[in-house]
Amino acid sequence: MPKISVCIRDDYVKKDGTCAINAVFYINRQRLVLPCGVTVNPEQFDKKKGRVKGSSSEAKDANLIINRVKARINDIFVRYRLENRALTRNIFIKEFTNSNTYVDFWDFFAKEIEQRKGAIAENTYRAQASTLKKLREVLPGLKFVEFNDETLRDIKKRLAQKPWLNSPNTISKNMITLKTYVSIAVRKKLMDENPFRIEKIKRFKPNQVWLTENELHRLIEVYKRNELPPNLNAVLQYFLFAAFTGMRLSDIKAFTMDQVKGAFILINPVKTKRTSNEIVTIPITRPIKRILNDVAKNRLHGRVFSCFADAVTNRMLKRIAAHCSINKEITFHSARHTFATIFLEKTDDLATLQKLLGHSDIKQTMVYVHLTERKKVAQMKRCWDDIQI
């Protein structure tokens, strides 16, 4: 960013006793003086702060105009740095007289997402692109020069209002994505300061929803009776498969019969393949075998499930839950939570659960320990309730 000085030209006084205010800076050691379009009496100008004194409406208007000129100057420098183009004195003057020189932060965001495509997981790419689309609607035309901590507070406030009505957890996720690209902008010296240093992101513990064994059996009975419409039955089919295997939706979508190796399913989880690249081995149990026979009997190759888009899948799951009188806000990830919770309740084997879920850190698996409080209560009663005291 150029160092911009705001000065008053007090060597030339107009007939009305006012002097012009100019913005002074350098490009390639060449001095540029740009008029701000503001004139004031010399005694009204604070030379040290480079602004008009006082709190009158005239003073506020004058300072607003000065700030806009400074923003225009900074914005041209940012855009040329962003586009890796040389900026000369003549080019700057031409750009400054053009009213369309402001750099849009969302354009930068979109460009960076496309550049990172392939380096980040496909699901991450889609999620970040979706977040960008929403943020563009929330606060359109956001310029680099306008971006500060107040902007972040404004975005969070708008996300919680109509028409978005996002939950605190969703807002937190959106802000984490935004922070990623703000950090890139700071690293590329397109922003002087990171507004996230002032406006922190509140982290919310996700609301984990899982099914009890009884609720899971209700879904199984509906599946066995084949009483749902074909589209709902298809969703129930791959939801149950995830509940029996612990697989994420991204892995269900990518799952092929080529990954079935004898009595095991071998997957390289989509979410972690870029970091750990660790193969997860899942033993094939009776319910897993039943669904594989239903979907891909006598097939050795090819995609197993035809899945709907994530949002469509989750909407259909809500209809399925209502049909089965399950009063829970389930999403597809509830299948993985259900797998982990029931497995831990029945086995108490945290180490094996870690391997089945493909967690690199046991702390990730520990989240399911508190979900099995029912068994803890039962075991305590069994151990101590017969003691008379």
C-alpha cells in the first residue's frame, strides 16, 4: 500500500479564504499530487492528522470525501498487485479517472477458489463455492478498501436474519471459510491488516444427532417391507448402509464394488486422503451383505449407490424420519454417529472404533464416549445397587 499524505495547499488561498486539500503519494519514486475536491479554511485543517477539524456535518462530509479518495488510491494499487501488473504514474492517472477501478473482494475470493481447485477436496471446493455464493448475496459488491472488523460483524448479523436465518454453527462455518481467503489476501499483501485479529470466530460444538437401537430397527423394518416410494427407499438404503459401516456420505458416493475385498470393504476416506491417505478396513457383517445383495448382486465392479445431492438427501431423510415416527432432526451424518454410538455401547472398544471411523487422533473418537451415558448408568447400578448401606 502507498503511504498517502493528506495536505492543505495553504500557499494558495482562494478569494473566499479557503485552500485546496490534496492527497500526496509516490509511484516508483515519482511524486503524485491528487486534488481531493475539498477546500477549507487553513485553521480548520489538522495538518498532523490530515483531516478537517470539528464534528459539523460539513467537516464530516469533507473527511468522507478525503477518505474515499484515499480508498480509490489504495484500491488501484491493490488491483494491480492482485493482477500482477506493473503500475506507472501515467497508468495510475488513467485508472484514477475511471470510476470502475474498485477491487471486489468476492472476485478475488472466486479466483482463489478456482486456483485451489484440485488442491483441496472436491467436497471442500463445493462447500466453499456455496459459501461464496451466499456471502455475495449477503453483502454484494464488497471492496477491499471497505473490509474491516465491522464488515465481519455486519456479515454475521445478516446471516442470522431473513432470508438466510443461519444457525450459529452454520455462521461459524461460513466465517471460517471467509477467514481462509482473508488470510490469503493478507499473505499476498492485498490487505494491510487481518480483521479476524479483532473479530474472533465463535466456535460452536456441533449438535450431534444419532438414532437409538430401537429407532434404527424401525428404519430397518420399513426398509424390509419396502413401503416407501422408490426415491425415499433409495435414500434409506444408503443411509442404513452408512449406519452399518460408519461411512461418510462422500465415501458412500464414491463407493464401488471394486472396494469389496473378500470379507472386507476397503476405503480411502475422501475427507482425509489428502492428509493421511490411510486405508480403512471395514468387516462385512450380515446387514452390510444384505444391502450389497439388494443393490449390486452378482456385480464385481462399478458404483454401488446412486446418491442424490447432499441437501436433497437430508430433506428426504426428514420425511423418512417422520414416516417412522422418529422425532429427531437427523441428517445423513447421523448414520455415522449412530454407528459409533451403538458400537461403543455394545463393545466399549474405543481403539477399534477409532480404526473403523478412520480417525487419526483418538480425541476425535472420544466425542462418542459422552454419548453412551445410558450404559454407564446401567453398569454403575449393576455394580453397586445390590449393596445395602
